[in-house]
Amino acid sequence: MHHDYFRKHEGLAGKTPAEIAGIEIEGRNKWINAIQNASKLARLKCKKHKKHVMQIIIK
């Protein structure tokens, strides 16, 4: 995670792979923010999956 999100690379003009991909991690503690962002994304995916399953059950 450190290598992909926080460590700048010479081959990427001094940017991190996350910056190149358009992923922004802001705040004082970037580790906590990255984990919180991943957790939010997982919850969103779970809600979408649950909604999809419920639609199948209703049909």
C-alpha cells in the first residue's frame, strides 16, 4: 500500500501511482484516510449488491 499510494516515483515524474490514477488521499494521516476510503467503497459495493439481490428475489 505504501508503494502504490504514498511513495513518489521517479518514473512517474515524482508522483505516486495513486496520483497518476486520479486517487486523492488528503489529510494529516494519509494511512487512516486511505483505509477509511476503502471501507466506504466496500460498504457502497455491499449496498449495491444487496439491492441487486433483493431485485432478483422479488422477480
